[in-house]
Amino acid sequence: MSASSELPDFSAPFAAPAMSLPEAETWVRARVEAAGTSFVWGLKLLSAPRRRAMFAVYAFCREIDDIADEPGPLEARRAALETWRMEIDRLYAGRPVTHPIALALAAPVERFALSRAEFLALIDGMQMDLEDALQGPDWPLLELYCRRVAGAVGVLTLEVLGENDENAQDLAVTLGEALQLTNILRDRAEDAARGRLYLPAELLDEAGIATRDPAAVLAHPNLPQVCERLAETAHARFARARGLIARCRRKPKPAIVMMEVYWRQLLRMQATGWQLGDGAAVKLSKGQKLWVALRYGLL
């Protein structure tokens, strides 16, 4: 098989005949479970309609994230994101859709009044990865990126859970930023391999790191100082999110489980002194995730 034939074909699900709804939901669930995400542990706590909705939302997130991250020509990936914009437009206009994720989203969009703008914000976030090649963004740009790629997921999640007041919006953005900053710290090496550096320019400058070359930053002796400062911000966001959760009408259990899992990952990274290595090393085991799900999801 040639290298080109191994590249993912993101257009294939759009071109194929539309699946039945049960087939699409099965496809979506397999897509999410194959990602091996902590997200699944929180979903097990939901009622069937909400669980199906969240599987569809998360499958959408994985699909567009792969478009931004997987190898392939820039034009092809740019076109794939544009195709998704059109599919979202068709979905909200009530016109026929063909991608199994869009098929699985149709009922949740109507039942839970999911915001079209948040799906488009997610696409905009992936567009930033494709077009901007983020390397040491300033804080406003990093916050915009976090709002798009993580805050939007939070808003959609809370809409599915029936939490859509001003407090919920604040929680979605705050917790989304905490989770994304934890991701940035955990995935430094993986992101650098893609030519990306999400550590904020202000913290790099503060630590005396002038270069914005991802590999050079990873090798800089002052990198732990940057990580510790960014971790302080993440901890502040986690603390604020806990306060906002206390004001929710009912506990958003999947959000709480995700918060506790990621907070523990952040603590593990701090305990290592920010040693570089496989980001998976700080992730919780299945048993630990199950404990968190039971401790924070069922009580």
C-alpha cells in the first residue's frame, strides 16, 4: 500500500449512502469508544437519550480533531472542514444529511436545542490549528482557542444535561479552559511533533525563553517554570469550576467526572517535575477512572 493510500479519507462518509439511524448510532458509539477517552466514563451515568446525544457530540469532536491532526494535504483537510460546515448548515436547516455523525445528531439537536454556533466554533478551533500553526500564542489568542475547542464542548454538554442558563455558560467556558490547559501541558511533546506550541508567549517571555520553535522550547532548561505557571492558571480554573458546579440546579455528573480525572492528571504532572515523556504516562488507569466515575458520578 502506498503512503498516499494510507491517508484518511474524511470525505468517504459524506459520499456513502446514508445509514439507518440505528446503524449511524452504532457507528458513532464505536468511533467514540475507539478513541479510548475518559469522556466515556461520564457518559455511562446518563439516561439513554442524553447518552446517545453525547456520543454524537463527542464523535463530531473526534472527527474534526482528526481532520486537523492527521497527516494529509492542507487543502484536503481545509476542504473537509468546509464540508462539515455545510453538513451542519444542512442539519439545522432540516435538509438531508449523509454523514453518520450528522444523522446521529439530528434528534439531539432538536430535543436538547443544541446550539449551532457551538458546532461551528469547534470547526473554527480546528481551523486555527490548520491555518495559524499556533506557536507561542499570546493569552487572548490562547483563550479564544480554548473557548472554541473546549468551551464549545462544555456548552453542548451542559445543553444536553439541561443546564443552559448563564451560570452553565460560565461553567462550560471555565472548565473547558481548565481541561484544555491540562491537555496542553500533557501533550507538549505530541504537539511539538506537529509543529505546535500552545504555551503562552507571556509565560515564555517571563521565563526568558525567546525562541518559539517547539523543539527548542521543549529542550529549554526553563520549561518547567513555564509549565508550573500555566498549571497555576489551570488550578485556578478548576477551583472556579467547582464553585460554579455548586450553583447548578442539578449536578452535571459527566462534567464533574471529567474535571476530577483531568485534575488528577495535572497533579501527576506536577509531581514529576514536568519531566517530558509519553503523555499517556500521567493518564489514569481504567480502574482509577472507574473509581472516579463511581465516587463523583453516583454520589
